[in-house]
Amino acid sequence: MKRLSTGRARALAVAGLAAASFAGMSAQQPPTQPPMVKENHTVKVSDHVYVIPDDSVPVVPNVGIIVGGTGTLVIDTGLGPRNAETILREAAKISRNAQLYLVTTHFHPEHAAGSSAFPPTARFVVARVQQQEIDEQGLTMNKLFAGFSPTNAELLKDVQFRKPDVVFDREYTIDLGGGVRAKLQAPGSMHTRGDTIAFVEPDRVLFAGDVVMNRAFLAIGQMASMQTWLTVLDSLESLHAAKVVPSHGPMGDASIVVEQRDLLRELQARVRALKAQGQSADDAAKTLTEEFRTKYAGWVGPNRVAAAVKAFYAETK
């Protein structure tokens, strides 16, 4: 049997996780909705921050547009260049700033695969580990998502990722002028290895990526550190965000950070108890998936609980 390289094996594992996560999202919505960022759908959420909401359509992100005195920042690109072109038209309606920036919350296609549509003068700011994921797994993930539907295939045909203009390690601040700053963090492996969070000052708007969701179970990455996730949620709570914009689903306020952290802590405690009783990881996953499905009725993606259980199980001594 041919042995897969470490990078290739990791790409296939992550792709499999993404497929399972996509299936869970799709079960919540009619499959007929195309994965398109909507034109003329932009809403103002604070003095300097605008969002093009996803309306909970699968494979569409909540897109951020932050307007400062001299620069404009776009957060996430949509699925491929065609969606990114829609975003650029929306940004042009609310800002005439010459300097444009792009940040992607992670490397999955609906967040990063439209980067090539941005003009050469735009500055693409990427966490180093996210760029590694783009290099190692980006095209594999594009191919996976292209297989979900003919529309996806069309949107992702011949897509290539734009090279970054700025690569940072864990923290970076984009000064948009007029006192508006976007503080970026890449705090560790959670949904992906390169999850990137943006906190907009002075508006106190948090773009949380897939690290925080609103009444939705979190999609746990293949290499996720659950302790890192809990630590990051503690840190995000301390920001006291006025508005939290997840990658997908409804926006919220700081309370959704607390809800996610408390749920993960509860799940961690239950995993410890079941492991101490001698239950296997698989048995604990089955038990707790049903338990949390019932307790958190109405939350999106209960099928994701199993991955979280197994991750906590592996970290529990």
C-alpha cells in the first residue's frame, strides 16, 4: 500500500471533517439555496463596521467591511472570485478609501478562495500558520467543496489563492486611520490551525470566525486543542464585545462567547466523568451527542458533538 505524506494525510483528514461539517449545515437549510453573497444586502452594525449577513445559507460567510479614515478592511471573500467581486462592489458603495486590506478568518474556500479577485493594490494580511494551510491543503479543500454541487464547481473552477502581502505570527494590528484599528489574533489550533480573529476598535466588534457560533455547536478541527479553545474563549469574554460576528449564522453579543465556553466546560466535565467510569471514546461520543442534542434543542449541528467529545477524551488524563 502506498504511504501518504504527512501533509497529504492531514489534508484528507481535514477535508473529511469539512465534508461532515458541511453535511450537518446542509441538513438545516434547503439545498436549493446557492452559496452566493447577496448584493445590496449590507447592514451597518456600528459606526465603522458593516456586515453582509449570510442569512444562514450554507457555504456563505458573514462578510465584514470595516471603514476607517484612510483604509478599508474586508473580512472573508465568499466562495470564489465571483462572490469576492460582489463584496468589492458593496465595499465601494460605502468607502472611497484608496487603501484596501483583506483578512480571512481561515483557509476554507468560502472564506479565502476569492482572494485572487482583489486588486493588486490591496494588502492581503495572513497568519503564518493559515498560509501554511493554504499552501498544503487549500487546493484539496477547493476540490472537495467543488464536488458538493455544480454551482460550487463553477464558482471554484481554476481558482488559485493570492499570495499574501503581510504574514504575521500570532498578533497584528491594521491601522485604518481615524482611530479605527483591527487587532488580529491567530491564537492556536481550533476549527483550523490558522483560525484568525479580528477585534475592531473603538467599535468593540469581534469577528470570531468559526471559534464562536450563535446557538450552534462548534466544528472541531482535526488538530484542535480543546484547552486552547477554552483559553481563547476566556480571553474573548474579557473583550466585552458589543457585537460578535461569527463566520456563519446570526450575529450576537458577548453573551454568545460565554454560552460557548460554558457549553464546552460542561462537555469537558461530562467526558471526564464518563472516562473515569471506563467508557470508551466512541461510547462517550454516542452518549453525549444524544444528551446534548436534547439539552440544547434548537442548536445547529448536534452531529458535531462527537468530535468535541473525542478531542476532550484524548486530552483527559
